[in-house]
Amino acid sequence: MPYAAITYRVRPGHEDEIAEIFAAFQRVDTPEFGAEGGAPSGRLLGTGVFVKDDVMVRVIHYEGDFAAVGRHMAGQQGVHQLEERLAPFLAERRDTSTAEGFQEYFRDALMRSVSQLTIDTHPTRT
């Protein structure tokens, strides 16, 4: 079950305001998401948000197709409300008002994964 990390450049010194925004976040309507045709293609298992100075990172734990995660999130009202409230604290403006704009940012802000270790990949002792 992979993880993905999305970066945001934020204005330093606003960690508390950003924390308040995420504390009021309206969760997605369902953790299950589908492919473009609507067939089930995965689910969200969890998320975490971290902020320090001018960097914020959203970590997403999911199963299935990561592109479908972006499509699913782009259709969530709570995500758009969060994006609107977060906008004044971003160092770089971006257009996430449309599903296409959100998905483009989601893709472009994806960090390169260099290691993912889980209990499933831990060698067993014999």
C-alpha cells in the first residue's frame, strides 16, 4: 500500500494559521475512488499534513491508481474549501478551482518517492 507526498510552498511564519485550516478540514465523502469510467480503482487509507517554515507536505496513504486519487480529491467540496482558505498563505499562486487545474497541480507537486518500507516488505526471520 503505497504513500505519496504532495508539496506546497507556503509563506513562512503562518504554521498556526495553516494548522487551523486543516483542523477544520471537511473529509472526503468516501474513501473509495474510481477510474475515469467509474469502475472501482482504489481507496484512501489515510493522510497527514506537515508544515515547517516555507514547506508544507501532504502525505497520502492509498491503494490503487494514484491518478484516480487526484481525480477523486478534485471532486470533493471540502478540498476546494480548504484550497480557498489556504490560498493567502501560499508562496506561489495556482489555479485549483477546476478539476483539471487541481489535477495538474496534484501531478506537478508530487514528490519523487525514493523509499517506502512497510511491514509487508520487512524480511522475515527464519
